[in-house]
Amino acid sequence: MSFRWVIISILFLQCSIQLTAQANRTINLCFENIEIAKAIDTISGKYHVNFSYNAELDVLKKKKKVCGEYTLSSALQALLNGENTGYSIISNTVVLFQLITPDADSIQNISPPKPEFIDITGKISNATDKSPISYASVSVNKYPISTVCNNDGYFKLRLPERYYNDTIVISSIGYMQEKIAVSDFNGQIRNIKLFESVVNINPVIIKQISAENIVKESLSRIKNNFCQRKAVYTSYYRETIKENEEYYSVAEGVLNIAKAPYNSHTQIDQVKIFKARKNENKLKLTSVIYKLEGGVANCVKMDIVKDEAPFYSSEAFNTYKYQVDRMDNYNGRLLYIISFKPYSDTEDLTYTGKLYIDKESFALVAATFKLSPSGLERATQLLVKKTPRKTRIKPYNTDYRVFYREINGKWFLDFTYTGIELKARSKIIGFNSTFSAISQMVVNNIDTTNTERYKYRDISKVQDIFTEQIGEPDKNFWGECNIIEPEESLLEAIKRIRVESVQTKSQGFWQKIFGL
């Protein structure tokens, strides 16, 4: 069994729980007729950020009066108000730049700019009962550009305008594939109905094929089915944490992943955070803080073809029992759906779930799994990293999903989903709560030409806490990046956890982004 993969998967689930109160990030600032350059030095120390700017900017010598309690963004807005100077916050660095304002004569001669991007939006549902289809794949035909819809079936895909004459492909296991021209969306939200695919097959044929042999054949064909070249993936990542039914942390980012070839056992995949943002409930004081460790790094390690899982490896057959449940359709091809479970109670962490294997190529198309009851019981000490005195923390459910996508005859990682639910009780403070954390990652673009790997200090590691690596965003944060559209319940949660300044009821960045 691949012990390395088990430990890594558990590290994803590690959490840190401690008695504390959430800090209010607004800081009291008072500048009386001070040069902006000196005010920036003070802000840098107060908010622990660096500044990058042209030292010859005229605005630096101007004097300002700013007094009150501010977040970093509101402090910069107050300081630079009316000064024809903009700013952008990237990680822990604030970049200042001069805004260029054309004169009135030049404005008259400027024609409306041509849109550089096309937004494709829609809702995917079952054609029979109209129920939403969750996490269906939405991609550009024959190009490595994709996203997935959310739990309610909604999606948004942002494309460069050069793809206007191409085709959007919508796919989901068990449904017939749908293709729609990009031009047919015409800026409107399309309601897309997928029809269930009925597979008529003689059960005798299934019985003639051993489930174990199917899995062995799938493993033996990894070199032929999966990309054996280095690649760089651009991916979108979202991490949400709830206490009972209330969100108190939402964080998301764009990741760059230096992907090693699937046949490489020496090179590991590296992940680097390109840009990220977050929102947390700063108004709510809670007695217990839940932190998710290693979410970013371990979402990448959910690629069970690259990082062998204990149930999908050459060593699995002494531990796991496999059974062909049925066959299903995916993009016009038949899939074996194979369930697996441990033979018996062992000292190792074990899983139960399903493998989806292409009948023609034996490529692994998807896997859904969770820790078995005995595996969850044994994992408790590994899942919970730190607990307050006389506080009992018990994980009671896990959820893992990984999907792959075929591009020009080779398969690539497409989407990963990880979830954990824990119960926390403390007799000392009368605390009884349920915590849940979900991490999702979708690969939006794949580049097999520019494959530079990253320095060790720049990559995200399994001990890193994503929310502690994020700075404040600007209102046009995502630009051309593709994201997973949030569910309606998430939008409502964001309304509840918005941050209002003491002096003015200004909208938080989530309200600006989603127009709330």
C-alpha cells in the first residue's frame, strides 16, 4: 500500500482548533497634514504589507489629513482620493500607479473598445425532472479551456474573443453530451438540458470481465492514456468553512501548477498561488477557530493517477475487493462503474467508493470515495492537530471526488473536491458545534510548452494555511480568470459575513464582485 499517499491525504484533513476570538482587522489611523510618502511608511508597518511604486510620483509629496478606523483598502482609498493615483494589492504587496486621464478632445475621438472576452453563462439541468446537474464539465471543444458548474448547475466560462466561432461542450457521467456554438449564447444565460443516457447491455458480458482485471488493466495503461509531458495548469481553487450552517470563511484563488509527467515517480507536482482573496466573519466572535491546513497543496495531490491511492495501485489487490456495479455513458463512450471496499478490518486507513473506467481505453475517468467507518475511526488522531483542554473533536464524514478530461487522445486532471465534517464539544464553555470544510479545484487551462518549475520557497506546502497567505483584493480582482460560480446559499452567506467599517457602511469586496 502507498503509505505516502495516505499520509498526504490525511494532512489535507488536518485542522488546528484553539480558544481565541477573531481579530478585527480595522486599525486606527490619524495623519495630520502628513506627506503621503510618510503615511505609506506608517501603513506598511501597521498592516504588515510592502509597497511598490515609482519614487518620482508627484503624489508622494502631497500632504493629507486622514483620521479614523480603516481596513487596508479603505485607508488607501482615503489617502489617494482625488489624487489620480490607483493601487493594486497582490498578496502582501501594494502597487501604486498613476492613472492616465485623457483630455476632452481625445475622448471625443475614442471609439468604444472591442470586448476582449466573451462570458458564457448557463444553467444545466436534467431534461426529465428539471433537477440541476452538479459539477458537470463545461469546456471548449478540442481546447484545454474548461470549468465546472456549481452544485446548482450554474456556470460561467470566460473566453478570449478569438473563440467566438468555436463550440462549447457540456458533459456529465450518465448523460448525453451537448454541444452549443459560442455565438449562440449571445450574452444570455442559457438553460441547457441534458438527457440521461440509457445503456442497454447484456449482464452476462459484465460477468465475464473481472472487476479486479479491469482495475489492473487501467493501471497498466496509465503511460498510454495520460500525458507524459511536463505541463503547467492554471486552476481555480475555492475553500469554504462553515460552523453549523453558517459560513465564517470563504477564500479562493488562481493557482499555477507545475505538473510532472504521469510516468515520473521522482518529480512531484508543484503548486504556486498566483492570486487569491478571502472574506471572514470579523463581526462574529466565536470561542473556537477552525483552520484548514494544506488545502491547496493537497487538492493537487488528489490526482490519484499521479499520486497512487491505496485503492488504485498495484499493491491494492490484497486489501480491496472490487465489483462491477453497472455500465454508464460519458461523452458517447461506455464506462465501467466499479465499487471497492476493504476486505477486512486492518491497521491501515481504508476507503470505500467507486472507480469510473473507460471501457475502450481503460483510462480512469473519475473516482468518488471516502474514509471507511474503521478508517475514519483510526484517522481521528491524525485529522485533529490540536484541541483545547477538555474539548472533544470527532470527524464523522469525508468526501473525495476527482475527475479527468480527455484532450486530443490524452487524459488530464480536470476537477477535485474534498470535504470533511467534524463535531466539537466542550463542557467547560458549553460549546457544541459542527464544522465542515470544502475545497474545490478546477483546471481551467493546460500549457505543455511553457513548463518551468518553481523554487521551493514559492510553492504551497501541506502545512500551509491558505487563508493566512492572502491579502486584500481590488474590485476587478479576477480579470480574465475563470471561476466556479457560487451557489445562492453561498451568496447569502457572504451577505452575512460582510465587513462594515465603523464610520461608513461600505460594501465588502464580495458585494462588489457579485453585485449584492
